[in-house]
Amino acid sequence: MVLRGIFGPSKDEVWGQFANEMGGEYINKGVFKPKQVIVEFEGWVIILDSFSRSHGKSSTTYTRIRAPYNPIDRLQFKIYKSGLFSDLGKALGMQDIEIGEVDFDEKFIIKGDSEDKVREFLSGDKIKELIMKLDRFSIEIKHGEGMFSSNLVEGSHELYYESVGIIKDVNRLKELFMLYILLLDKLLNMGIADKVNIESTMKGLRKED
């Protein structure tokens, strides 16, 4: 209890609470196994976990959220805070895009292959409000290209989020969950995405154990 008072609640406590409140499942199979929260919501599967990226003798831990979808049309997209994740700006075939709102455009770097699609994807006051609250993050669409793809089902794409550190705030996780549902539904309504087969997706998740 003393340590909890100093460092706050543990990842297990917060993620377990988040899973319960979202009607999901917190999977904790021990120290050497990845810990995940899996939430199924209206045909979408959203996966919360963490990972570390090595930088020579040190490493950085990230919170990650993934949601696979079946691609109908192609969209390349990345967004991150201006001044951070500068290496993401080197993505080939993607242009800088502004959505026409000064505060938003000054705060974030937006990359994509279609200005019209990206602007429509980010349209909606609630989407922009939730993104404006984010810090030290990136959100992108992964197409499963390359040997390090994290796609869960062969042929699927995914909406992918990562941020520096472990998120141990239930309300912040809920806001990210809400943002994900809004963005996934936007992809669906734009005719870019369709929902994945739940059974196949869960099989893919079990392979990651």
C-alpha cells in the first residue's frame, strides 16, 4: 500500500479495471507473457498492450492499441505531434496535409496519400477534440507490408496507436477507446474498411501468446 501511495495504481489494477468497465478481457499470463486487454464492440476488436523498443543500451516502453479491419479501399495515414516522432515524416509516398483548422494544424503533423480522404477521416468535432488531448503519440494505418507487420489476420489492415510510457489512467484509456470507435466507424462509413471476422481475429490473437 505504501508503494501504491508513492507510484499510484499498478498497470494490472488500471488495465483490469478498464477491461471490466468496457466489458472486455484482461489477459495476464505471467511475467514473461504479454499482457493484453481485448475489447469486442459492435463487431470491432480492439487490443491494448505494451511493448519496448530498444535504442542501443537503453529502451523505451510504449502503450499500443491495435484494431484490425478488412480493407475495401486504400488509405495511407499518419498523425503525430509536431516536433516528435520526426522519423515518421520520412514516409515515402505521403504528403503533408492540413485540415484547415489553425490550432490543430500547428499542433500536429498529418501525412497521407489523399487530402480529401484524410480531411474526411478527421472530420467531426469529437474526433478532433479527443486527438487534441493526446501527447507523445502517433496514430497510423498499417497495411501489413514488410516482415515486421503486426497485423493479426492475413490480408487485414489495422488502425495503430502508440504513445510513450504505460498509460495508467482509466479515463484516458476510455477516451482512447472512444476515439478508436469513432475512427473505425468513419473508415466504415467512408467505404475504406469492413469489420473483420471475430473468430479469425481471435485465432490470430492466440497465436501471439
